[in-house]
Amino acid sequence: MENRDLLPGPRPTLAPVSHLTLSPQRLAVLDDVRDHAPVRVNDIAERLGLHVNTVREHLDALGEKGLVDHTVEPARGRGRPAKVFRPTPTADPTLPSRDYAGLATALAGYLARTSADPEADARAAGKDWGRELAREALRDASGREDASVPDIEDPHRFMLDLLVRLGFEPADHGPALGVALRRCPLLEAARRYPTVVCQVHLGIVEGAFEEIGAPTGPGLDLLPFVEPGACRLFLPDPAFPAPPCRET
């Protein structure tokens, strides 16, 4: 069986499951169930560094949304039988819908063929999209009491939360190493037209930062398909120097 974690670049984004209604931590629990099912509560808690009671609360909520289900393992010696959790069919990993992915690929191809500067035009389109996404996230945050929604006073956390909601599954490795984007919502299109689609994604980050009044100067960069299982995003941070320039 092909091991997708060894391929350059991210994995496809998981099936949309109302990202705007799930906190990043709850999405992380759901993703762990998807990747390791059948899985026990204690195993999830250990991998994610969460308390077992917190994991149980998230699993209960995911069960109410129809995203996970559980069975009971036969008892092994003393103690109560353990529950093991699996994703439901609606939460199985999949590419975005065929129609949506096909349309995105066609549009990227059209831009690559017809634009005098496809990278610049793609980034400009991404910036417009990023501004709108940031406005939507702020409207969503204003109507929720979820403490996991970051404040715009912390642009870095705001962006990580937005990337989670978009399906990129970011892993923050600090200013020097950047953010690993372990999934891609438009992987097929990005593989065929990386200079276009990846510039759209970079523009989304830039536009969202501009919308919340965060700096977008030197340091903002996206390196697509540079390592097994991820692309690498560098976010601007005035407290740290920009990462080294990529080799040409």
C-alpha cells in the first residue's frame, strides 16, 4: 500500500465537516480518529497531549454530529471493557467534490495559459479571497463563546486557526522552521499548476493578515511540495528575522 506520508507535499484535505462549527482542538481529535482508527481515548490523549476527559468531551460532541462512532472491545482481564472509536462514512478522508476540484483545476489552467503574469494574478485573487475569509472568521468569532477562537491581537494564532478551518492541517514549528501544511484542499489542482494554486494560497494568507491589520512584510513565503507529507509556510513575525531565501 502507498504510504502518502512519504510523498512530497501534503495529503488531500479531509471531507468538509462544517469546519466553522468545530474548534481546532476538536478537529485535531477527529483527524486522529481518522488516521488511527480503531482508537482508544487514552491513545488519542497521549498523541495530542490532552487530558483524557477533554478527549472524551470532544468525542461525545463529534458523535452527536455523526462524525465518529464507537464499539466496545471485549474485556481483557480486570476492568471495564474499553471503547474504541472510528470515523463514520461521512467523515472518511476524501478529495474535495469532483465538480469543485475539476472547476478549480480548469480555472488554474486557464489562468496559467492566458495571463501575462499568472503568479501575480493568482496571488491578487488569493488576497481578495483571504480578506473575505478573515471577515467571515471574525463574524463567526463574534457570535461564539468558544475560547479556542483566537483574538486578532495575536495574528499568528488567528492565521493558524484560519488554516485549520480551511483544511490545511497546519503544524507550527516556530519562526525558523515555519508551519507545515499537511493537507491541501485543492491538491490535484496544486500538483498540476503549483505556481498558480500555491500563489492563491499564499495570497489568502496575505489578504487575511491585511484584513486584521497584521504585518505582511518580509518573511511571508510558501514552499510547495518541499518535504514528505507537507508544504512549508513561513509567516511574517517582526520579532524574528525572515527565513533564508530559497535556492534557485
